Amino acid sequence: MLIRRRRGWELRESEATPEAAFLGRRSLIKMLVAGPILVPRLRSPIEQAADGDPGKRNPRYTLDRPLTDEKLATTYNNFYEFGSQKSIAAEAQALNIRPWTVKIDGLVEKPITIDVDELLKKMLLEERLYRHRCVEAWSMTVPWSGFPMSALVDFAKPLGSAKYVQMETFLDPKIAPGQKEFWYPWPYIEGVTIAEAGNELAFLVTGMYGKPVPKQDGAPLRLVLPWKYGFKSTKSIVHFAFTEKRPVSFWETVQGSEYGFWANVNPEVPHPRWSQATERVLGTNERVPTVKWNGYGEFVAHLYDGLEKERLYA
Ligand code: MTE
């Protein structure tokens, strides 16, 4: 039987702010301006890979708040492989990120195991400014660099029967002490539908703040899904599997009543033990209203048409 443990990224009920305190919501600035993608394609992926260029900033993804201080965003982490506390940056340095191979298999035309640097040479890197909302009700705003997950899907050439993409993190208890905690279902697994993986916002990250992504933030390759709670954003990925069956994620296995497959941000659907109506902005600690889909509804809401009976927001 599963023993209920409070995880480091969960709030105590006493820490959760009552929804009533936020009834007088400010009107929010319209956050995202749709428009044509204006990224100049000036450099080839091989040229970019050669000098670690994070790529041009894509102006399509705009913000309503300042970027989080780099030091804070790279020292306040959730990476259970290295511990359940926020300060795992030092422990995560034990992760050896080169050589690093990525396996792409399952329902694809040609399964492949590829060195991450070879993979990156095939991708055009760009920078995007995204808001990130943790299920724990804190948020940050980060300049990520990487490439759209849709490019990886194109590279993989999935078969028509593929409905989901499962992402898996490395497994090495010798360097990741958290993975010695046998009650967790290692390795960390997450999944998205093919439609979600192909959505323009789904972003595979190799850098942040114009530098290679630090180990504690998921080097050398992590996912960012800004309209979903942060636990969907798998770090340090070694394996993408294209499947017909919906993957059962790490947290779903641990506590399925609280953490489901979809986990889309919605302030109106509370976590069973705290409100999701507001979020604490890392850095200022200001509490601001949370916005449905984390403000990215115009990009993603249509993905869920016809799925209203699903538990979309937990
Ligand atoms: N990926 C792995 N492999 N292990 C983890 O513990 N934590 C998730 C997600 N990805 C996690 C993970 C959670 S709960 C969040 S909020 C984000 O990573 C945190 O990313 P950050 O540390 O870069 O802010």
C-alpha cells in the first residue's frame, strides 16, 4: 500500500492562500500576441551547434512580467532524482551529461539511438520567453532556448498508430541519490498526446539565459510545456517512445488522485489540498492570479475540444 508522503513541491494546506482573498482580481494585460513567426533563419543548425549559439529570440511568445532572476531560477529546483528539497543544484553536478544518447523508438518508421549533439545539429535553435507554473503554486519566467518538439516528432517519423509520446529521464542511482528511494517508481516518466507534442508551444530545451541549460534544470535536454503544471516538463531526457497506449506518469503512479495525465493549468480547479487560484512569483513573492492554460489558451485550448469528460486540469 502506498504511504502518503508530502513532497517538497507540495504546499501545506496552511500555506495555501484562500481563494476568497483573491476575489478582487485585477484585470490582466492581454499576454500573448498572435502573429506571424518572424524568426530569421540566418544560421544553419551545424553553425549554431559549433559555437553554442542559443538562437534568435522568437518574438511570438511575449510576457506580462519581468524575467525571473537567473540565479534564483537555477537554484530553486524540483529534481527528485537529487532530493526532494529545492536546493539540489550542487548534488545535480554529479550528472555526467556528455556523452549523452537519446533513444527514439516505439511506433516510428526507424527507431534510432542518437548522440544528443548529433540530434542538436539537425535542429534549429531559438530562444523563447515562457511563464512556468508549478503545481505547487509558484511561478517563474524564463528565457529558454531549444527547438520545438514538433521538430523531434518530424525527425522520428511516427507511424499512424502512434497516439502518445512518452519521455523518460536517465536512471542512475549511483549518482542520483533520490533514485535510491525505492518507493518512487523510477525512472521519471511523463507523456503527452501526439497533438500536444506537435503543438507549437511544446519546446525541447537545451539552454536558458543564453547559456547551456544547467544540470539542475534538466541538462542536456528537457521538455517545457508552459500551459501545463511544471511536473509534465520532464528533465534530462534519455528516451522518447511513441506509443498507442497512454503513458502512466511518475506522479500519476505515486498519487493518481492528485496528479493526472493532462495537468493543464486552471485556477478554477483546486488541487485536492490547496487552491490553484493564485501563484507566488519567484523573486518578488507577489501573489498574482493564475490564468487558465497559464495564459496560453489561444495556442492550446483547441487541443482539448471534445475531451471535456477527461480530468483535464489535474
Ligand atoms: N523531471 C525530473 N526528471 N524529475 C523531477 O523531479 N520535477 C518537475 C519537472 N521535471 C522533475 C522533472 C517539476 S515538479 C517541476 S515544477 C519542474 O521540473 C521544475 O523545473 P525547474 O527546476 O527547472 O524549475
